Amino acid sequence: MTRRLLPLILAAGCAGATHAGASHGATPMKLADYMALNGPAPTARFAYGTAPSQYAELFLPPGQGPFPVAVLVHGGCWTKEFGGIIQLRSMASALAARGIASWNVEYRRVDETGGGYPGTYQDMNAAMATLGQAARSHPLDLERLVAVGHSAGGQLVQWLGARPRIPASSPLFRADTVPVRQVISLGGLADLRREKEVIKSSCDRDIVDLTGVANKVRADVFSDTNAGDLMPNGSRTVLITGALDTISPPRVAHDFAARARAAGDQAEVVILPGASHYDEVAPSSPSWPLVLEQIEKALQSKKTD
């Protein structure tokens, strides 16, 4: 998603991928199509901190509830440059039409004061704790919850699922938040240790921005940041990737899923035929029914602590 990639049409597939359905034949979405996504205003907005980006939006479906909840975390290469929470309002609206509430999370990114390590992760924790508080006064069923993240947001929701393995000595450890056991990563770049070259080439992001630096207490910077190392953690992860995604190619999803399964966690891969990195997140894309199917499937499972 770097500037050199912006004018390119995403066009790389992955041999051996498990494809869901047939190719839709439509033109793959580009960055400009993604940036144009929008949706209705939220039902309510909740601040979980004092910084401008420390808030979440609640979208409620019509009816009495209680409603299952999709936690939405946007991407954008961990920077403000490529949009964010506004674009995911389109997904929140589509989910509301299916009777699913959404908790659309904004967070401090690496080019904002306090973003990066540890602030971005602490924002995720705070947003989840605030969701727990919101459920006391809104009709939300937190027993049916899935975290859905796109691109950089995929990394963050996979990290949410991996939090049970974070050492108590870490500044990222927090016990009083809503647990996440069902994860859907849309073109996510979650394995910071093994995919740092992809993260650099796709996002021009130095991995230290996301991991911090080592010290005597924390010799391994991936010990509390990398979902690819925090296994097994008891989560179920579905990695959904466009066949034409060159930001997070299908190979990335397959490698992570294989590692998770080998560690004892549940993981599967869904490849969207003819889809780009941006089709993965857009209800206007022909790929959306395949994504929605996985979201609704995840919400059929009760969380287990």
C-alpha cells in the first residue's frame, strides 16, 4: 500500500489456494474504491481515552436484541494516510441489516502521538474494555462475538485473539477486557517476525514501529506483539484473502494458518476468487457474501474462556 503501489492494479494469485466459489468476473477494487467507502453515522460513540483517535463507534440493528457483536478494526498500514474508521462504516451498516451489532474501533497509529508500541495495542485493550462497559447499557450479546480486521487491522485482531499468551510483565497485558476467541483476518499481516519483509515492501513500515525495542525485561520484542508466536491461545482464526491481493498475498494466510494449526489452534483459509486487497472489506464487492458467511458462522459459536 506504499505510494509506489497506489497506481497498480493488484494482480497476483497463489498456487494451491483454497478458493471459495467461482470468480465473479468483476474488476478488482483499487485503493480509490476503498477510500470512497462510507456508511451511516453510528448509533453512539464511546471515547476510551483522551486522544482524538481513542474512540469506538457502536452500530445497533433495529429491534430489541440482544445482538451478536462484530468488533471491526480498520487497516491502512498502521498510518492515518489510507483512511480507516469511516470506510468500515459500510461494513457496519451491512452487518446491521443482518441483525449484527458492530463495535468500530479507531486507534492511535504510528504517525500519531502515542501510537505504535505500546500505545496502539493498549488502545485495542482499552477499546475492548469499553465494549464491556457499553454492553451494560446496550443490547449486546458478548457471548457471540467475532473480531474482524482488515490489513493492519487484521494484525491487530489476530493479536486480540492471542492476548492470553502475553506475559503479565508486559505493558500490553490487561486482564479486565472482553476476550476474543473468534477472529476473521481480511488480508491481515499478523506475523510480525516472519513477514517483516512483506510489511516493509507493502507498507514501508519498519517492524520496530510495531514491536518497540528490546530491553533487559523484554529481550524478545515479539513476545507480546506477534500473534505468530503467541500460540496456542485458544482462538479460532479464519484468514480471508483475495486471490489477487499483493499487499498480503494468499501465501501469508496459508503460512499463518499452518503455523496456528501445528500449535494446536483452529485456523482456516478462504481465498476470494478474482478479488483484490480491497474487495476483502467492501460490502459492495461481489466477494462480500463469502466474507459475510464466515462472520455469521463465527457468531454461531459461544466464546469460551
